Amino acid sequence: MPVNYGKRIPIDPRAIDKIQRSPSMMAEQGSAFLADWGGPGAYKMVARLPMKQRVTYYAVESGLQTSEEISIATDLSVGDVESSLTQLEKKGLVSIGEVVK
């Protein structure tokens, strides 16, 4: 899990695609390739989200349970967090029932 909750992503998702298409490059990366980010597929999916949604998603994944906790940890406003949670729920990535608004 990224410490900065994904505010900045370290690798362009297109580079991940290139690595995954190359058996030798995948072998160089090893089996733990992007494991801290949920694996290459999860990384690419979340990397393509708008920054506020990406940060909120990783905050929820790290165990934060209220909009206020997420707001404090991510430096987003409570309104931005709640909006992001709504969008993430529509995409099926989080359940708002797990997060107290």
C-alpha cells in the first residue's frame, strides 16, 4: 500500500503494459511485481482513476473508516472524500456501508 495513498503514482500504467507483454521483463520484476499496490492489474486500474478517487480508494484499503479520518490522512476535504466515495461505490470499488460518512 502506498504511504502517500497514491497521490503520486511511481510508474506510468503504459509502462506496466509494456512490462507485462515481455516475458523477460516480467521475469526481471519477479513474482512480487507491484504487490504493494495490489498487483499490476489493480495498479493500472487505480492509477487511471482521478487523483481524489485514487487517494480515497487507497485510504479505505488501508483501513480508514470514516470520511473525517480519510480527510485528515489524505489532506482532502470531507466533501471531496464523500464525493470520491460515491464515485468509487458506483464503480464497485468500495462499499460506502464499510465507510461512515
